Amino acid sequence: MSLRQKSLDLRKRMQEALSGGGEKAIEKQKATGKLTARERIITLLDVNSFQEYDLFVEHAGKDFDMDKKYLPGDGVVTGTGTITGHPVCIYAQDFTVAGGSLGYMHAKKITKIMDHAMNMKVPCIGINDSGGARIQEGVNSLAGYGDIFYRNTQASGVIPQISVILGPCAGGAVYSPALTDFVFVVDKISKMFITGPEVIKTVLGEEISMEELGGARVHAEITGNAHFFSESETQCFDQIKKLFSYIPWNNEKKADAFPPKSPKTKLYKIDDIFPTNPKQPYDVRSIIKSICDDSDFFEVHELFAPNIVVGFARLNGQTIGCVANQPIALAGVLDVDSSDKAARFIRFCDSFNIPLVTLVDLPGYLPGIDQEHAGVIRHGAKVLYAYSEATVPKMTVILRKAYGGGYIAMCSHHLKADFVFAWPSAEIAVMGPEGAANIIFRSEIAAAENPDEMRKKKIAEYKKKFANPYVAAAYGYVDAVIDPAETRHFLMHGLKISQNKNEHRPYKKHGIPPF
Ligand code: HXC
């Protein structure tokens, strides 16, 4: 065969491999609002940047007549490309080929591209659309998952790992996304569960639809397994691109700097947002927007544990990670879920050199039998651990309430915040005036002729003494009491001063966080 004939033969082979599971399967895929694996990759990456590898890999199944079957690319597309010019490694499972099920060679393709990502120190994106372990390949499928989980763990904190759930992600398959940094889901398309409705019905007699069990909303709002929710695949890809504009490409780099932009002060004015009445809630996202560049705040885990807000923004062009109590949801308390949410985000920022800005307004940890029994001690400790462990620049602004354990946990000086600022509205004490007065003045209140009057008097006394930032400032626990309008200025200055921060911790193999 001449070289030309060989090239034609190559083209023919490529065409066959690129046809995936064939027209019928592709039609079925599209009918459910899903793109094909290659379309997904091409839509997400920069135009003409995708380079595919291992197109001719063949599956290794021998049993159940598998040796007679041809599975193009073994049901997964892998390769490299760029997003806004930055290199990434990527794989997308092809549901049109054996339901994207994961056999031995399918897993080998994935682990190979993950190894590339680690060697090249670039992010790895996995698009999941699969029926799970390929049943016909038995233990080799399980081995494949194990190999992926191991790599997810090694890559954790070294390169950003993104999981996109664009179809079923069932059984053990869910644990790869669970080990990665950010999970994206799309309404009506994503489905994640360990055991499906059929098994649940058989084993437990409970009936539930796939959507109610593990649909996108369930994971974005209830379980917290998903960090980003969208209405369509294209919206989801836009979210991923936006995320990449805020984060660095590995743990040795800083995120790209952008031209600084002032906040949209006409839309977000602190005086208009922050209520005079200390009992009135407000949306802390508006405060973040009043401070950050262009009032552009990219929220993470938006629908989960809304009593804490986490996400990325920029100050003077530089990425920051914001963590803020949210007074409009459960008064911004720390509970089991919000502690998990905050701790995880703090650890991501610390791993990837993103300075942390914390806005504090909370009555404390949430009391109650449910929370105690759900492990608020163990989960709450994660916040303390994450902030104490973090060595990136850490700046805190106490807006209003900072009571009890909440004060300490929200990146106080005691957990080694670099700068703690407080607004004049800050209230820093062991507990709120009402609760405190009832305890420390109990006998005086009980003995009074008019206990209600005495309670009011004592609450006012306590408020005057403690419900302000000046006691903490007197001990140096607050570095500066600032005019709210100066918040951006103080934070930008703090960030500039912290550029070369290089804090060391004692040697250890690793810590033991309260998982
Ligand atoms: C082999 C599979 C497969 C699998 C799907 N297919 N899942 N082949 N192993 N796990 C094949 C189907 O046989 C079918 O092939 C094609 O993919 C499309 O599947 P359909 O069922 O027709 O599609 P749909 O109706 O959309 O249903 C999708 C589905 C369903 C909900 C994902 O296929 C399903 O329930 N699959 C099994 C899910 C599961 O229990 N997986 C194992 C989990 S255990 P044809 O040739 O007919 O087109 C696990 C353990 C890992 O993953 C542990 C690691 C630690």
C-alpha cells in the first residue's frame, strides 16, 4: 500500500471510530437534550484547540460475546486543549457506546490523561455520562475505578480537578466526582446516585424517581455534592470557563491578574444595603459586590447551605476567595452544612494560592438537638481547622454580630488572620445581649420588683459594654475599626502588603482534619 493509500485507510478508520455508537444511539442522546461527547469537548474548549488521543483503543472484554463487539474508543474521548489559551486535559464519556460504561481500557484512557494532567501540571476536566462499571468486564471495571480514585486523590491540591455530570453517574462512579474540587450539574440531565430507584425499591421498598433521588437540584440544594447548577449544557460550559478565569492552573501558580475595575457603587452602596436596625437581615452578597471589582461575584455552592456564602471575586484585579455569613438565611449561623461548605472552599483557596476575605455577621453555631446529633461539633471544627491551616493572606471584616464560637471560627486573629477590620456596627462578645443578661444577671432580675424592667436595664448595660468593636480593639484582636465606606481601600491595601506572605507550618506528613 502506498503512503497515500495508507492515509486513506487511516481516514476510514478514524471515521469509523469517530462515529461513536452510531446514528440511532446519537439520535437518542440528542433527544434527551444532551450533546455528544466530542461536541461537549469542542463546545467547552477554545476553537480548534482539541487534540484527541487513543482514538483507536479497543476494549479488553472477552466474556459474554464481548470479543465480537466493536466499541469505538471504548466509550470515552480523551485529549488535551486550551481554555482561554491555558492548557487543560479532558475526558468525556460517550454514552452512545455501551452506555459510556467503564471497562478496563476505558479506565486506562482516563488514567493516562489524568497522569498527563499531573505531569504537565494542568487542570483535569472529566465529563461523566455513564452507566457505571461495565458489567461484562467484572473486576477489571472495579480496578479501573480504583485507579481513577487513587489519581484523583494524588492530584488533589496540586491541579484543579473539575467534574461535569452530563448524564447518569451511577454506583461507584460517583466517587471520582466526589473526590474532585468542583462538580457541575445540569437540570434534568445530571443523575448521581450510589444505587438507583430499582435497587432501593427492591431492598427497602421505597419508591422514588431518578430525578428526585439524584437529580441536579437534589445535589445542588440538598446533598451539596454539586457546586454549580445550570439549566443547559452550554450554560454549564460558560460557568466552567468563568471558574477558570478565577483560579490558577496549578498549585505553584497564582490566578491570572485582570485590569482592576471599581465596584458599581450606584447599584451597590453600603449605606443603602446595610440596615440601621441590628436585627434586620440583609443580603451579604450585595456587600461583597459593593467591595469587589466590577461588583462581579462568582458564587460557588450557591444553592447549598445558603446561610454561608462562598465564591470568587477580584480586588484590584487579583482573585480573592470570599467567605461570608448570610443574615437572610438562618441569621447566618454556622451549622453542619455551612461548616462543610466553608471549610472545603477555604481549603481549595489555600491549596491554590487564593487570598481569603471573610465577612462576619453571625450569632454563632446553631444550637439544637438535630444539629448536635448531626455532628455540629465535628463539622463545625472543620472551619476552625481550615482557617488555622490556611497560609494564604487572610483578611477579615466584622460587619455586625461576631458572637461566641462564631467569632473565633470566622477567621479571627486567633486563627492567624493577617488583618481583622471591624465596622463601628460590630458586636463582639461571648453571646448576644439578651441571652447574656438572662444568665449573668439572673438573680438580680429575679429579685427585682419589676423583673422585666430590670432585664431591659441589664440588657442595655451589657449592650453598652460589649456590643461594640472597641473592647476587642482594645486588646488588639481587631486591627482597625473602619468606616464601612473604606472597606475596599483597607482590603486592597492589606492584599498589597500580603503579596509576599510566606508562612510556614511545622513539618508533618499531613494533618488529621475532623472529616
Ligand atoms: C454495561 C451498560 C451499562 C453497564 C448501560 N449499559 N450501563 N453496559 N455495563 N453498567 C449499556 C446498556 O446495556 C445499553 O446497551 C446502553 O448501555 C444504553 O443503556 P440503556 O439502559 O439503554 O440506557 P437508558 O435507558 O438511558 O438507561 C441508562 C441507565 C441504565 C440508567 C444508566 O443503563 C442503567 O441502569 N445501567 C446500569 C447502572 C448500574 O447499575 N451500573 C453499575 C453500577 S455498579 P445497548 O447495547 O442495549 O445499547 C458500579 C460499581 C463500581 O458502578 C464500583 C467502583 C468502586
